[in-house]
Amino acid sequence: MLDTPQIPAADFLKAPLPAPVTLDEARVSGPARFFNRERSWLAFNWRVLEEAENHRLPLLERLRFLSISAANLDEFYTVRVAGLRELARAGNRTPAADGRTPAEQLEMIDEDAGRLLDQQQVAWKAIRAQMEDEGLRVLRHDDLKVAEKRALADHFLRNVFPIVSPLAIDPAHPFPFIPNEGFALAIELERKSDCRRLRALLPIPAQIDRFIRLDTVLDGEPEGVIRFLPLEELLLMQIERLFPGYVLKGHCAFRVLRDSDLEVEEEAEDLVREFETALKRRRRGEIIRMKITAGAPSGLRREIVEEIGVEEHEVIEVEGLIGLAALKELVVSDRKDLLWPSFTPRVPERVQDHDGDLFAAIRQKDMLLHHPYETFDMVNRFLQQAALDPNVLAIKQTLYRTSRDSPIVAALCEAAEAGKQVTALVELKARFDEAANIRQSRRLERAGAHVVYGFTNYKTHAKISTVVRREGDRLVTYTHFGTGNYHPITARIYTDLSLFTVSEKLGRDATKVFNYISGYAPPEGLEALSISPSQMKDHLLASIAAEADHARAGRPAQIWAKMNSLIEPDIIDALYDASRAGVRIDLVIRGICGIRPGVVGLSENIRVKSVVGRFLEHSRIVCFGNGSGLPSKKARVYISSADWMGRNLNRRVETLVECINPTVKAQIVSQIMAANLADVAQSWVLGPEGEWTRADVTDIENPFNCHRFFMENPSLSGRGSAGARDVPELTHSAE
């Protein structure tokens, strides 16, 4: 039995449920029993923004959260709002699960998002002032000395001028197309010779940094000071070089967001070519929103609005900086005092015991890795070792998202070139990674791998890798199941799980799933795995119902689940039924949550929390007590690639993997889930009216932080049977 470290301060686990509230019948039995998906997503982004305002965090980490909040909101508009707007314009009045029509949801979104935009600017002003105090300055061109302006003029000629395209606006020069996320200066000029007026655009090149660090241009900086100049300020300084003979009379900045959805013909003969065409269409999608500098010259503003074709209610005037997502460029690595302490992921002890031989480590016993605390390099090494091993005959791999210079793709190419049978499932419909995936698929094909693209009507979101190895007179299948993407960069900041196993059942199941994706034959007789869209939802509903039966029979009944989003109505109703039966349900939902907890007669046994901190919680876990309390040996424990959303359960190929090994089960239940439920330092709790309340840690000397706990406890990693160690006394940190 695994002797696990004790999780301290587990108040969330031990405390009784808060007193349930009584709501009117309509909110218990009608559509209002569900929270609106879009409002719940906005609430999540408010939590992200609150981290930007959290003074317990290092200053530049707060800036990073602000950038993330801005980027999140941009994507929300280009994807979710774009879809709702299309429905509303088509006259579609089909209500969402909570009963709101598309038009009603748009009205609600615009109101809440407007407040969010304003608060982002408030946060930026506060952070900028604190950056000034710390010797980090964002300048205007008027702040520069004459010598600095000369040096920047030289920098402009060498590094900016060759790629800037000034565009006059007159009958001979029609208003140019501004792509999605396009950012531009609009300027009014006057010719010195005859005072003739000219309007023009200066698109801000996305190919170079938005902020110019002056110590890279000038001969050093004053000691302890780092200064930045926005690119748009440099362009304003150089107007006379861009428009000789003219003087600047007025200007403003604007940025557009366009519909980013892709429409692909289901019967396309060449799926890759169809996606390439669709990607070009996406750049020209309908405008969803335009931000423009508040107080822009009226004539200039009117011409931009008319020429772009944006409606007035889609124009957002910004008092402050446009394009806050670019602030991530100001998170400088040489100010370590303003960043979280560095952290190096651990190499699992069991792998070290076997001198780096992953196959030997996996043969010993199923191995669960918890990223990023344990290095994702083990996943890369799994495939790299397979590529070099002469006893490996075949490799199969799903690829949903990965990095540009993916070591996994490189290993697959090396294996194919060495004559191994390599099959790669590349999902072309991975939003915003479509072009990258097309490039990777062509690279794999050139190396000799079999590349398949799955289904036109489903996304393949499952994370599976199999390696078939000859060992003596038999073939052994090594299988990896993950909760996150095969992406070594995001794996540094996403918490995910990797299960490595030589289970014959799971090896057969994984092979059947690959055959389904490549050959369209639905898998039958899966032994330890269920998949969507055909089985997973039914399996989850049956498991929830079984837990309710345990409660009705007077046995202990409990459900713990952790995921990114929970909005699937049938699943939520099943959880409500289980709650009414007496099942205690504890949920860790990072983002969107449609369930209304703590309501008499509906959900008095349901509690929901969200963890937002240093790492992005991304792992998907579900634990059923199975007639006993959690944690227990009888519990049934699963990891999954799927959130509980309609798209994951009904329109994607996903996996739900049961963990059988006792050590792995104990790691998940007694360590990972227990720590997430115990966290108070970076947690919010969801109330019955949809409000998220941050845990009050004012009077707690060392509020329990699950991210710090896993970083500081190497006994939780690697060997899979490590002995318990005392949890060190937690001290205050920048978090």
C-alpha cells in the first residue's frame, strides 16, 4: 500500500457542507437550474484578472495574468461570440440550456465583457505604476532625450522601416483589408507645401515585438532601470520618414477581431487542401469587434468605422493601451526578483533506478507522472527510445496540438526512416493550430509515416501513444494515455497526467481505438477503456447512478471530479439526482461550470471550487467511492482527455481510462485530488447564485497551496512506491 504524505489543512474535505439555500421552483426544476455557459466563462476570466490584482503574487507574474486575461477575451469573442452573433442574425431563437436565446446571451455578454475590459485597464495602470517603482518603464516618445531619439531612428531604419507599409486612403488607394487581430495606426497628415490633408494607415507589423527594449538599441541603460517603447510610438516618431513633406495632425490606434470559425466541407476529397482554403477564409472572417482609441479625431474615426464595415455597437473605445495581450513581452527574465522562483521538473526516481530505460521502468509497474512537477521529457523520451530501439516494430500516435519543433514529431520521423511502422493521427481541426498541424503532417509523410486525419465530423482529442516491442517470442504493447496535449512547451505550465502501462487490456483497447480512427470501424469489446462519442457518456451516467444507488442503500457514496469545464446537461442532471439521493459530490472545475451547487432539493450535497494559480489546472480526473468513502481501495478511479461538455462527449473522439494499479489509484486520490480539494491559497468556491468567492486566507499563516505542495515534495514523484516523507512546514512565498 502506498504510504502517502499527509495533505495538511484539508478543511475543504473535512468541513461539513455549507447550509443549502432555498430557491424558487423555476430555478430548481426549470432551465435556470443551469448556469449560462458564456457567463460562467466570463466569470473564469474575471478570476484570471483577479490574479493580476493579487498583491501576494510577484509583479511580473501579475502582468502575465493580465496578458492572459486579455488574450482569453479576444479568443472568446472570435469564437464564442462570433457563433452566437451568427445565430442571432439568422433569427435563431433556440435557447441555451439556461433558457437564454442567442440575442439575450449577446446582450448579457456585452455588458459583462465591457466591465471586464474597463477593469483590465485599471489593472494595467496599477501594475504600470508599480513597474515604475521597480525600475521598469513603458515610455511615450515624448519621454525620450534627443540622443535616444537619434539612436532609435537608426534602429527604425534597420529593423522596422523595411517591413512597414504606409497606406494612403484616397480614391486611388482603397481602404486596405485588416486581418483578424490586425492592429494599425490611423493618421491625419497635412502637406507642408500646400496644407493639403491626407489620411493614411500604418499597420503595426505582427512579425516583430510590440515593445522595443531600449537597452538593446542604446548603449546600456541607467543602472537598475529597464525601459520599453511601444512600436506604435516609434512609428509616430518617424512619420516624416514614412511621409516626407507631411506633418502629423491627428492619430488614433485601432484593432479588429474577426470570426475565427472554420467551415469545412464534410465530403471534401482532399481534407488538407480544404483546410488550407478554410484558413485563408478565416483571416477574412466577419468583424466581431473593433477597439479604437478613445477621443480619436471624429472624421478619422467615422471613416474607419464606415470603411471596415463595423456596426457602431461593435466599436469599443479604449481609455488606455489597446492590445493588452502583448504585455507578455514585458515579462523579462532578468528580473527574477519579480517572478516566481524557478522550478525544475523532476525526473521520476524509478526511471533513474533503471538508468533511464523507460521500457524497463514501465515493465516493473504502471507509472503515473504528474506534469509539470515531473518532466514531460519522459513522454518525449518514450518515443525517442522507441525510435532507436531495434526491437520496436511499430508506433502509433495521436497529435492534437504540439510545438513547432516537436521532439515527438522528430522521433516519429526518425522511427519511420528507420523502417518501423509509424501511424500518426494528426487532427487538422485543432483550433488555431490547423496550419501547424498541416506542416507536421507533411513532414511525417515525407519521412514515410502513415498519416491519417480521422473524421470530418468529429475531432480526435484523445491522447494515446502505443509502442509495439518484440520481447523474446512475443510482442508487448507499451501504452501512454494523457490528459493533455503532446506539447512540450505548454506541458511546463499545464498540470496534466501521463499513465504509462504494459497492461494487455489497455494495449488492446488503444489499438482498437487507433483502428477506429484510421478505418472507421467502431471498436467492440473494450475492456478497460471507454470512448466518446459512442460509450463514455453512458458509462459516466451509469457510474453516477450507481453511486446514487449506494447512497439509497445506506452505503457511503461519494464522487470527486476534476476538469476544465462542466456544462453537459444530462451529466449535470445526473449529479443533481445523485445529490438528492445523498451522494457527496466535490468538484474542482477550473473554468466553465453550469451546475448550481448548494440548493435545497436540488444540489445540497454538491460543492464546486476552482483553482487558478501558478500552473494551469488541466488534468481530468473522476473518482467514484463505489460503496465506500473516498479515498478507499474500492474506489473506481479514471483519467480522461475529456471535459464534461457536449462537444467532448458527443462530437469528439475522447478516452476515459480506468486506473487499476493500487499505487496509481492512491497517487490520484490521496495526493492529487486531495491536494486540489485542500487548496485554499488559490481557490474560489462557487455559490448557488453563480458567485465565485475567493477563500479568505488573511488570518492563515501558511495557506495551503497545492502547486507549491507538489513542487516542494519530491516524495510524490517518480518511483510510484516512494515512502512517505513529512510535509515540510510551508512558509509564505510570493504566491
